[in-house]
Amino acid sequence: MSLLVVGSVAFDSVKTPFGEAKDVLGGSASYFSVAASYFTDVRLVAVIGKDFPEEEISVFRDRNIDIDGLVSAEGETFRWEGSYGYDLNEAHTIDTRLNVFADFKPDLPRNYRESEYVFLANIDPDLQREVLSQVKNPKFVACDTMNFWIENKRDSLKETIKLVDLLVINEGEARELGEDPNLVKAARKILLWGPKRIIIKRGEYGAIMFSGMHIFVAPAYPIESVFDPTGAGDSFAGGLMGYLARADSLSEADIRRGMVCGSTMASFNVEDFSLNRIKKLNRVDIMDRYTEFKNLTHFEDLSEEEFAEMGVLT
Amino acid sequence: MSLLVVGSVAFDSVKTPFGEAKDVLGGSASYFSVAASYFTDVRLVAVIGKDFPEEEISVFRDRNIDIDGLVSAEGETFRWEGSYGYDLNEAHTIDTRLNVFADFKPDLPRNYRESEYVFLANIDPDLQREVLSQVKNPKFVACDTMNFWIENKRDSLKETIKLVDLLVINEGEARELGEDPNLVKAARKILLWGPKRIIIKRGEYGAIMFSGMHIFVAPAYPIESVFDPTGAGDSFAGGLMGYLARADSLSEADIRRGMVCGSTMASFNVEDFSLNRIKKLNRVDIMDRYTEFKNLTHFEDLSEEEFAEMGVLT
């Protein structure tokens, strides 16, 4: 099934304790679309400036991503500058220049309007709904957001959340949005607004999914050399939504598999700066890491008989 | 198999955002022994003061814990006062009075010296080795420690770690002990000193085990009403060591099951102050929660055929 993503394509300048990268390809829609491209056909909606070089566009072309929705506007491409300390869970923004992104009003190409799976990456919630209204009859819609919108456009954000099937959000943002320090309570509260599921991203601790019925915990892959966490959340969402669109299933089992595919893509993402690692994966890389997640989490049942035999003492 | 624990029996005064408790039963050996008592026979080595009331001792008696090694000394029982903010992963110590614990020189009862499984809870590493030297031929030894010993008795602590099969430690302590902000690297470094395994406790994110061959991640149970995290790490260790002693197995499969038993006990521990919840569990409570951990983490494989069928696009 086709998967549409709207978000940012940007140039990032990033410093981590392990090195730095200047003016490299970034942005939520870039990470998402490349990660998802291993699973399904992706349609990209974003805006770039006149400074965006042809060779960067080839990253999307090489992954067979549909870029009819990638428009070029007068001005400069969105730029973000940030750094990470040893706690790689937290980015420190040094500078954000929206540039052409400030006036972005997406007008979807005709064929994009038939997309079945939609991901509204972290942009203004008004814009998220504007894009969504152009899609005729989506099967499954997910969105991300950030503290800026929670703090400055809470009502509009709630409107968007009402319309989606799945909210994908960071841990701190979930507590802030749900106005509860307890993550379970915050998640339950947000679920009451409308979405069927909420997936909370916890950086090096993985991700946790809440629905009315189920909770599922997926760990992050323990990585010895984390170079740059930028884009890990979007790569996670890309792997997840890419898998779901490909499987064309929203069963609990497939949501769980999708989350592991997401964790797989996120784990590759952090191994290098920008999209350097995730743009050149192959099927065996992805398959092997998925299997490693199984090894990482598998434990055997203890049946009622075993408990009795073991004689749990009460 | 018999399980010996040496550690503290204390009175705690704790304040959390959800209430407070004054001069309630606490201490690493208390939490550990009660948690382990659901799985196997436990021998307790600790010291109490003359102020320790008979009814508190009945907590151990009711759980059939062997208290021949619980000595009463002139003076007051060890007291700890602390508080937690909304981030329940971090305790703020207000006051620590070692009292009788300051001069504690354990002399093991004769039958204790034949114990097969030994847990050296967080005490002076010199004392940990002193106790261990009194056990004739233990099958499996684990120890815990804390930042105070890492910072003030690093060499002695390394000596203890060399002698144990398993180190159980908090996340921040692991980074500090291994002198590396990356947890995987810190763990690998500590493993070179001698222990076969290291289990790192991550509070509400669960626990992660490293051995030369394997990594295993156990989540924490997502709890809507965490009242008091005090003792969660010791309850975890108690459930883990209790299960291993009962199964009398150190296989990878049983270490993993043991960690889930540990997470089960820790999840009950935080539901109330002191040992109020874990002192009155029954087999069904423990069995049901163990099964919930399975539901929480289970996802289906994706076989090579499914990956190919799905057509992961490369």
C-alpha cells in the first residue's frame, strides 16, 4: 500500500561527543521516507529552497521515493543546528532557521490524495490537518508532534490527535501532553481523546505502545558506537509505518512487528551521521537485526505446572 | 537450594509525591530476603539495634526466612531518610545514620557456611569479601554496590567483583564503574574483570543483562500507581536469586526467567511503601504478573521467507 509522509527536509549541523557534521541532509520527512522505503512505496511531501543541491535529491531517487510532492520554493532550505552531550537522549538546539518552511502550504499531487497510509511528521498541527483533509479516504493515519506545539498550539494539536489512529511521541512530550508524570496515566488520558494507539519513544530505552487493550514494550538495540541520534525517532516511525503499509494490516501482531522494524531502522540510524547508514542497507542487514531483537527479548514461559512444581512458597 | 544474603535491615523514612512513611521496615537484606522467600529458603545475615521491635521480626518469620544470622547489637538500628520527586528513578538522601551497622562484623552461623547461592547486597566491599570467605564452596555468588564504594573503595570493590559470578548494579553506577558513558562499553569493560554476567538495573525502564555471549533486556512492568520505589532493586535481586536457587540452574534460559521473576517482584514492591505489598503475595499474583511480562514483550518472528515475500526493497 502507498505511504504518504509530510514533514521537513532540512540541512542539519550536528555535534556529538563522537564527531560533527555540517550542513548534512536531515529533516523528519527525509529520515522517515528513507527508512520506510525498504518496506513500501513512499510519497514525500516537503519543501526545499533553491540552495538544495541535485545530489541530495538523489538520496530519495536512489530509494525509489516518489518526490512529486517535494516542492522547491524561493529562499533557503530549513536549517537546524544542535548538539548532544554524553546523554544522547537529549538534543540541545543551537539554532533553527525555518526559511522556506515558514510559508509551506502543501498542495498534494492528485495521485497522493489516494494514499492509504499517512504519516504527519512533526509540523504545525494546523498544517497536519490541512494535509490530511486533502487525502480522500486514508486507512491509517499517524502523527508526531513536539513540545513547541504542545505548549503553543495545544487546542489545535488536540484537534489533530482526534483525527489520527496513532500518535507517536517522545516520552517527555507524552507526560507534558497528558499532564501527568506517570507515563501510563498520561497515555491513558491521551487515548481518551480519540487515537486507538499511542507509541512513546524513549531513546536508548526503546518504545512502548498503549492501546485500550494492550501494552507492548520494544527495547532499543544496545549499540556500542552511537554516533548521532538525530532522526532516530523519524527512522523508527518510518520502519513502523513502512512495515504496516506493506503488510496492509493493523492487527496487534503486525503493530508489534512494525515496532520492531521501526526499532531496527532507528538502531541503524544512530550508527552514523545524517542518513549515511540508513540510505545503504540491504535485506540481510534488516533481517539479521530484526532477529537480534528477538534474541534480545526472548524468555521462556513458566507454566502453572512449573510454578506449582517449583513450589512458589506462599 | 539455600540462598544466603548479607546486607542491611533498616528503618526508612520516605517521602514521595504520593505520600510518606516514617520509620518503616527497610534495608537491602529485608527487601531481598522477602522477595526471594517466595522461591526458596533464605538465610539472612544482618544487624539490628536494641530498638528493633519484635513485630518487625515477624515479617521475616512469617516468610519462613532463617534469621539465625540476624544479630542484635547494642545501639540503634540503621536509619535512612530520603525523598523522591516525580522522577521516581532518583532517590534524594536526606539523612543516613549507620548506627549498629557501622561496626557490623558478620560471623556466619555454622549451617550458613554451606550455602550454595550467595547475594552480597550493597555493603562495604571489604565486608562483602569477609562474608564470602566464610562460605565454603558456593555455587553462585552475586553482589550489588553503590556510588559511594565506587568512589571511595574502588580497588577493594574490584577485588570483590573479581570473585563473583554476577554483578547487579544501577545504570549510573555501571557507567561510573566502567568509566564509559556508553552502557555497552562500560558493561564489556567490567566483564573483563572477572564476573560472567552483569545485570544493570534501569528503574522504570527495566533491566539489561550482558554476558560474553548474550544480551537480554527485561522491561519494567508499567504501573499506574507507583507509590514508593525504595527497595525495588533489592526486590529484583531477590526474585532473580530466589528463582535461580530454586531452579538450581545457571543456564541462559533460567537467568532470563530469573530476571523476569525479579522484575515481577520489583513491580509489586513499588505498589506500596516499605514491604507492605511484597510481604503478602500469593502464587497466583506472581504467576499472573510473570505471564503479563510475556504479553508485554512478545512479538512474532519474521522469517527469511516472509521478508522475501514482503519484498523488503533494497
